[in-house]
Amino acid sequence: MAEVLVYVDHVDGAVRKPTLELLTLARRVGEPVAVALGSGAESTAAALAEHGAVKVLTADAPEFADYLVVPKVDALQAAYEAVSPAAVLVPSSAEGKEIAARLAVRIGSGVITDAVDLEAGDEGPVATQSVFAASYSTKSRVSKGTPVITVKPNSAAVEAAPAAGTVEALSVSFSAQATGTKVVSRTPRESTGRPELTEAAIVVSGGRGVNGAENFAIIEALADSLGAAVGASRAAVDAGWYPHASQVGQTGKSVSPQLYIASGISGAIQHRAGMQTSKTIVAINKDAEAPIFDLVDYGVVGDLFEVVPQLTEEVKSRKG
């Protein structure tokens, strides 16, 4: 069976959930070969093997931490040349998309971004994408070269499938461009204790109807009761009520959780583009004609300042 390269997203050896999803999808089209780079790369092997990696290629060098993107592209290209895979899968983050695009250019192949599913085809892997603000689904395949595909988080259920997970050192020669963009400082992000927005299984978002930064406390309270991430519409972010890092939408982050709760969000196309692939959508809005109700599974017409606190208390009582 052909091998499939999977780029590993990890933090000091702790593998992030989107990578485990990629391994599940990779097994549909071949044998996963994981590529783990940077500090703690070898520590990823156990988790990767548990989820189907037959081999784990690892490399560590100062360049991975000290410079942006290109050293990782150099390493992934080295892995590609060593393995000759049937496909290359990369998590669909901002960095992941840049890595995928740069690699595709280098190896003369097509790239597919933001896939939500993957299946084997007669002429190579076939990716499913949600397009036009998730109004349509398309099936695409690369017509030239080895497909490089980025996959959105929460697109597949993580499935364990123990494999050998043999660790091999990857030899990497860095290109002249590798040291072009240097990281000069880092500021740790303040931890909220909540899940990462793009990876969360549940997201609770607030919009214009929240009517002020101080009122986002009720959105956060519901999120915390559910173990959810907090999102915000563009209107709420533009008003300065919540950080841009939490914006869901076409100009923010795309999310695809199991449950999405929209409070005080009208449902403009800009917002829908970032959350329409959520598995179950619940909206709370006092305007019964709000566009958001056109795509929800469950809608509550009511004042969010009455509905959300009641919902929070109900969740807490059932957990208790």
C-alpha cells in the first residue's frame, strides 16, 4: 500500500488533535508516515503509533524555532523525496496552509485547502470541500503530481489503530531562504483555560446582540459550563468587545465543532462562512427573522440575557 505523509502539529512532543484526525483520514488512502519536527519530536512517536503511523520521521534543529515556515517546508520536502508518498496531509491552520502551498510549488503539484473529508479514488485521493460559505460540497482531486491537502480541524473522528511507529531520523538540508525571516521575540499567549477555538468540540459565540464587552461574561459562563471555546462575530470584535483572535467568520477563524451556539448573532454571510460546517447549530436571537435561523438545527427566539443564564444554570444542574 502507498505511503501518505502526515505533517505533525505538536507542542514539545504533545500531539494536537487535528494531527490525530489526519492519521485517521490518511489510513483511508494509504499507510501514514508522520513527519515530526522541532523540540520534542521523538516524544510524539507513541501517540502517533497508537493512531496508525507506521513510521515517524523526526528532525530537530535551531532553524525550526528561530525562523518562520521555510525550514519546515525544507524538512517536509526532504521527507517527500525520501518516501515518494501518494499524498501529503497538513493541518489546515494559517501556518499549515502556507507550508502546503510552498511545498506544492516546489514539487510541482496541485494543492487542495480546507478539505473536510478524504477518500480513495481510482486516480488518487479525492477530497471533499465546503465552498461558497459552506452552501455547497465539492469533490476534488489533484490532476498533476502528488496531492498536497490541508484538512480542517474536527473533520474526522479520531480513531486509534495501533501501528509500528518506527522512529527514523530525517536528514534535512536547509535552503538559502530558510533563514530569511527570523523570530526576534515571543510573547506567551495568556491562557484562558478553554479549548483552542479551531479545535474545540463545542463553541459558544456572541455577537452584536451581546451589547458590550462587559456582557460577554454571560457567554463565557455558558462556555465554561460546557467546557467550550468562546467565539465572537465580526461586529462584536470590530466594536472592541472581544479579541480578534476569537473572531469566527470569513475574515476570522473557521470552526467546525460538534455543537455551535450563536447568541445575539444575526447570521450575516461573513459569519456563516466560518461556522456553517458545524455538526449541530443552535441560535438564540430575539429577532425571529434573523438570517441565522435559516441554517440552525435548533432556534430560540428570545432575549439572550434571559435565555443564556437559564441555559447555563440548567447545564450546571445536570452536571451536578
